[in-house]
Amino acid sequence: MQGSSLAIAISSISFLLTVIWGSPFVQMLRKLNIGKIIRIDVPQSHMAKMNTPTMGGFMFLIPITLLTVILNAVSLFGSRLIGSSILVPLAAMWGFALIGAIDDWEGIRGPRRGLGMRGKTKFLLQCLLALIIAYALKDILLVPHLFWPASVAPINMGWFYLVVAAFLIVAYSNAINLTDGIDGLAGMISIAAFGAYGIIALMQGQVYLGRFCFCIIGALAGFLWFNGKPAALYMGDTGSQALGATLAVVALMTGRWLFLPLIAIIPTAEVLSVMIQVFYFKATGGKRVFKKTPIHHHFEMIGWEEHQIVMRFWLIELIGAMLGISLTFIS
């Protein structure tokens, strides 16, 4: 695949940058007393994680941004390492990171301590930002709207593309956020999903987009150095919302988002478990399908250890990602 060697190199550099500055960053969060407040509705085993530093998404957001900006600066002098189109997913990443950071801060120091930003406020901000990004994808970058499997020419969805694109961005921003409930889970799942779309982008010839995905993978691997059980910090909404929105934007830029629910099968399942639980609870007057949602909490409640859930969910995610890639290019 064109550009794969440099993509791997960028991933390695991103990993090293994240690991090198990770320890000072964790120490800074501890000094600032930016610790997670555990809600009482989670499994009891999570209470031991109280006051673990959060807002750790900045640990991988900053190396990703530095590398992207530096490589874009290099391209101004004649060497095309990263395309300017990467600035759109980078802007989406930081836009949703800002919403997540406000949410995290509200939950730590704000008047809604332990709860975070009001759901309606957060959802409205997400929708507004997602519509702006969808417009940029459609009318500025002119991305292909949708490639049907085995089809060479993209399908033009017209103005309806804005609705679909905004929906996917908001949906997967919240999907990764729901997935971020166990040490290392959201990071490992995101690595697999971005790896799949990095491969798809490289196979399409979107070299710059592929390199951007592998830059994210490297930074997430560095983050997992500190986030594996027992976690030294959590990514918080700062990281999880940013990752989910960026994943959707990357999928939309390839035009191969039809199998995003399969490629991101675990985040999709997390969202569906919450929707099923809420619907069934209201329809039956208080009965539940799962012991607790999102679904990783259900498996905790039936006796699975955290490391078992992470590993098994990651294996399912890998299978989903591989199936998604194969179906994307089926002929």
C-alpha cells in the first residue's frame, strides 16, 4: 500500500512522544487535583478508582496535533507529507475535545460536581459542531458521499448527506464515550477501529488520511502505557468524545462509512445496549434486559474481571474490523 512505510514511522514517533511526556503529564494532573469522581451507579469495584487523574485525552491529543501541524508545515516547503484536508478531522477532534473538557471540568470542579454538563446542553453543542463539520466535508473538501460495496463511483446523497454525516459524528462521539468505562477498553477499541480505516484510506490512495490514522494509533498506544489496569489516568470525555467524532469524520472522508457499525462493533454494541435497556425499562414498567448498561458493566456484574472484558471485547472488535474491511472492498 502506498505510504504504509511512512505511516508506520509516524505511528512510532507518535507513540514515543506520548510515552515520553506521559509521566510529567500525569504528575501535573495529580498536582492540580484533577481526579475522577466515581458515580454511585457503577459497579462497587469502581469505587477504588476515585480521584484517579482524568482529562487524560490531552495526553494523546497534543502529540497528534504537534505531528500533524509539523508535517503540514514541512509540506509548505515542497515536501508533501500530510495533506491540508487532515485539518478538518483535526479540527473535529479538538472541537469535541473542548466539549468533553468542559464536561469533565463541570464534573470535577463545577456546580454539577460528579455529574458533568447537562445532557441537553452537551447534545446541542455536539449537534451544532457536527453540522459545521458535515458542511466542511460536503462543500469544502467535497468528499465522496457514499461508496456502495463493489461500486467504483460514489453515490451522491445531496443535502441529506449533512443529516447522515452529523448523525454519525454525534453518535460515535457518544459511543466511544460510553465505551470508556474500564481501564484500557476505549483505547484498545479505538486503535483497532482507526487501524481499519487507516488501511482503507491507504488502499484508496488517501495517503495523508491513512498516515493521520496511524498517528492516532501510535498516540493511543502511548496512552495505554499509562491507562492499562490499574490505570494511572483516564481519558475522560476530553479524549473519548474527541476519538469518537474523529473516527466518524475519518470514515466519512473515505466514503466507506456503510460498515462503520461493524468496524466499530463494540462502541455500536455499547450504544445499542443502553437504548435497549431504556426502551425495555419504560415498556415493561421497570424490568431490565441487562444487569447494568453500558454492556461492559453487565459483564462485570456477572463476574467477568476487567482484563477479561477488555481482551474479549478487543478480540470481537478485531474480528469486526477485519470483516468490515473485507466487506468494504468486496467485489
